[in-house]
Amino acid sequence: MDAFRALDFLDIESQLGEDERMVRDAVRTWVGERFVPIVWEHFEAGTFPMEVRPELGELGVFGPTIPEEYGGAGLNSVAYGLICQELERGDSGLRSFVSVQGSLVMYPIFAYGSEEQKREWLPQLASGEAIGCFGLTEPDFGSNPGGMLTTARRDGDDWILNGRKMWITNGTCSQVAVVWARTEDGVRGFLVREGAEGFSAPEQKHKWSLRASITSELVLEDVRVPESDRLPKAEGLKGPLGCLTQARYGIAWGALGAAMSAFDEALQYAGERIVFDKPLAGFQLAQKKFADMATEITLGQLAALRLGRLKDEGKMSPSHVSLCKRNNVQKSLEITRTCRDMLGANGISLEYQTGRHMCNLESVSTYEGTHDIHTLAIGHELTGIPAYR
Amino acid sequence: MNIVACIKRVPLTETQAKVSADGTSLDATGVEYMTSFYDEIAVEEAVRTKEKSGGEVTILTIGSAGSSKEMRECIAKGGDKGLILVDEDWMARDCRSTAKALAAKIRELGADLVFTGRLATDRDNAAVGPMLATLLDWACVTDVIEVEIGDGKGTAVRESEGGVENYEFTLPAVICCQKDLNEPRYAGLKGIMAAKKKPLDEAPLEAEASQAEVVRLELPPARPEGRIVGEGPDAVDALMDALRNEAKVL
């Protein structure tokens, strides 16, 4: 296979600034040279390649929109979206690793944390010296986090946390967990440190999706957290939901990266694979599939770019993100399935990218708001009538 | 130390070259560009030298006004400033004219040390570096795989046919970098943002006309189609015969 060729059917390139293109190209080069050659073995083994962590920190992809004084790069949202696209071209597990760190750990510390919390955590999270995770989902509460059972009870100057969180990316390898718990005054956010007594994060195994990503359970049994480790500016569910809006924004871009990878692989394969004495790409059935996929990728790219520009103008709403996350992930999942089919038997080999992307996107479709929940969010926005219950 | 790294913008390595209608240049339609591979090594060595010995790195190129992307990338990797000598005829300019223009500018910049790639990956001339040193009357080591810069002098290891040559030289000098000298760093995102604030200037190129002119470009002849002489052990005799009597390689 030749080097990755990113689909850009409508010259969206020309809509990007020079620094946005440079950021994208830097991440694209790193992913192609350093990550794509090793990811399939990690996917097979069910491990995340921890050796890339300092390289990611040096590259600057952790929390790149955070201001420079806290260790970020001060990038705009479009550049961040392009980073997510390129990372997920490598693997959804890689994009998840970075999304959680930036959008779900650094963002809440930056947006809801005290100055001391920002100074302590943000620089080491930006460099990758520390890894963080985000504990909201529970075994019985995913789409309706308001029903969470994890509690935080005041005890003098401290809080006592009890409960369980599930499906937590990076839980087992984190130095800090942003844990959301119910208090007498509503939901609050806490920074739970690695090694705190009563706190453990066993890894969840036997996944067939996001295999190159660590997924964990967080167990909190009378974990004592000082008031200084509570996020002072987070009150109620809008705290965690604000973080999720950031992460979902990155996913709207990221899923396209997986689709672009699969599309390019299938297109190259179909050009080389001879069936009935001519390339697979020369058949009408194949061409219709490519035309349909190129259309969806292009429309998704335009939507993501528009979403990014809205975010940079301060005009992005959660329902905008819902529309783009819902569409781009669903379309990308369908595209990877089609590409898997076009690759024939090779499509199930881990030596090809597509099957891995296809399996990963099943998780991406579910996490950060399922397809159906985003459907209801858009429906709510359009009709004014909530239909969640 | 005042360090200059010279770079050239070249078509991406995987570009399928097409000759344009005039027959003397490459068709630039749809061609994307990159910093020449060996020049990236030159930039990396310049930045490492600065990090060790202090000073400033200027990235210098001759190119069209649009070649800022490659320059910004080099600045993002640790260069302090960039200067494009603007020349819309940059692709056709010959080595002598290029070296003379660069030498004049390097003298004006007051450089102590210049790094170049061993060659640019478009024409593979490997001439500008040594010409530059000759015009400046400076020391020059080519195909360098190791270099140490000290106070007013340096040592270098040069790769040569079947061995290595060890050099001592005095500054100022021109070092032409071979691929094993270092592994260029990736442009980090902070570096990219910082590069936006560093100076990237343009100045008109003051150069003599080229003395060497490309009069015709030709692509290599298409490779003749292969021939299968048979299958399995039965084909060995026919293959040996073809190798001996047609290809005459045995």
C-alpha cells in the first residue's frame, strides 16, 4: 500500500489556515511514522503502546487548546479537531487516550478548578508525565448520569467518596481521576489521586473494540478526598456535561479520520486487486460504493469544519455537537463496514487498518452520548419537547 | 554562534513527475512540496548546535513567496528566524547562480557556520554546499555523519566509499549533512504556534543568470513488460537460457 492519501474532494484544504494545516501535518506525519506501524500488534494483544506517551506530550497533543501558561499550545478548535482526525486515522484508542486527557481531565481542571489545581496538574498532564481519567458512567447509569449512585459525604474538611464507575478510559494508568459524585447539594467533581486509600482501578478485559486502549472500572470505598481536591467551580450535572461537549466535539472530527483511513485503504486495494481480469475499482458496484462514501466523508468534513468555526466564534451549542457527532460517527461506522466488505478476506486481517477501525467505531458510536441519545437531543432542540423519558 | 541552515523546497518524494508542455520543466500542477530530506537533517543539526553552544539559527532558502509553509515548519523545529530570497524561477536556477546568491546573503548575515543537506532530492546535484564554501573561502566537509563544534573549530566524520574520513576544521565552515547525522525532530504544536511569532522575512533575490540551462527533460523509458517463461522446475532451462543469451547477465 502507498502512503495514506487523505480524501479532500471539495478542496477543504483551502479553507484552513497555514498553522491549522501545519498542526494537522505534524500529527499526520507522527501517526504515520510512529503509530500506524505498531498499533495492530497492540490491538491484537489488548494493550495501549505506553511508549508513545512522552512522544505525544512532546508533540503537544494533550490539551492543546489550553493556554500556554498552563502548558498547552493555545491552538484554536479547528486545529484541535484536525488533531483528533489524524489521531483517529491511527486508531480510535489513540484518539480516546488524547481526548480523555485533554477534554475530560484538563478541560474540567482548567474550567472548574482552583488556581492551585491548575498549576499543579495542567503542566504535567500537558507533558504526559501524568495521565488522567474521567469517572462519570456507572454500571447502571450511562445515558442518564443524573441517576448516579456514587456519593460524596462531608466529613470535617474532607469528603468521603463511595461508589463504582465503569468503562473508564485510562483508569488503570492514571495519576488522577476526575470523579463525579452526588452530594447533598447536587453533583460535584473531585480529583481522586492514584494510590488514595480505598481507591482502585481494575482493568476491564475481553473487549473486541478499542482493544488498543485501557478501559477500567473505578472502585471507591470510603475514599477520603480533601476539600482542596474538589473542583470548586463545578456545580450540578452541567459540570460533567460541559466536559462531554468538548470531547464529543473532538469525536465529530475523529470518526472521520477512521473513515478516511478505511476509504483510502479500500480505494488503493480496489485499484490493485484484479478480479475477472480487471481492477475491482473498475466495476460499477465498487464505484457506487466509493461515490457514496466520498460523499459522506466530504459532507462530514464540511460539517466538522463549520462546527469548529462556530466553536472558535463562541457560538457552538451542545445540539450542534450532537448533530455532528451523531452523523459523523454513524456514517464513519457504515463506511468502515463497506470498506471491510470491499477488502474481501483481507478485511478481517489486522494487517489492514479497516477491520480495526470498524470494531473501534462500535464503541465510539456508544460512548460520549449514544447515537439514539443524540437523536433525542436534536429532536428536543427542534421541537422544544424532551422525549428522553 | 550565528548559524545558518539552507533548505530547498522540493516535490514530495512520492510525486509522479510529469514533464510540462515546454519540455524543459516539471509540470507543477497538483504537485505538493516538502523540505528536502537532507535539508531537514541540516536544520536539526543547526538547532542541536544552537542548543549546545548557544546562538541563533536562521533558515535560508531561495524560493517562491509561497514557500513559507516549509520555512515555518523549520522554524517550528527550532529555527529562530527565516529568510526567503524570492525567486519565481527557483526551480530552474542552476547551482552556481544559487550558491553565489546564498554566499552573498550568508556573508551579509555574518554567519559562523552553515549547514546544508548533502544534496536536494529534486536534482541530486550535491553541488551547492561545496560551491558555497568555495565562494566564501570557508572550510567544507561533505557527507557528514558526525560533527562536533568547539570554540572556533570543529571535528567531523565524513562517509566515503568503503570507510570514513575524520576531519578537523576551523570556523567559519560549511557542513553538508548525510542521513546518519541525526534524526530530525517532529515539529511540536507549541513550536508551530511559536513559529507564527518568529520573523519570516522575504527579500528579492539578487543573482546572476544561470549559466547552465535545462534544454530538455525526459522521463525514463517505460520498463518493458516482463515475460513468464514457464512454471515450476520445467521452466528452469528456459529461464537459464533467457538469462544467459537474452539478458546476458550470467
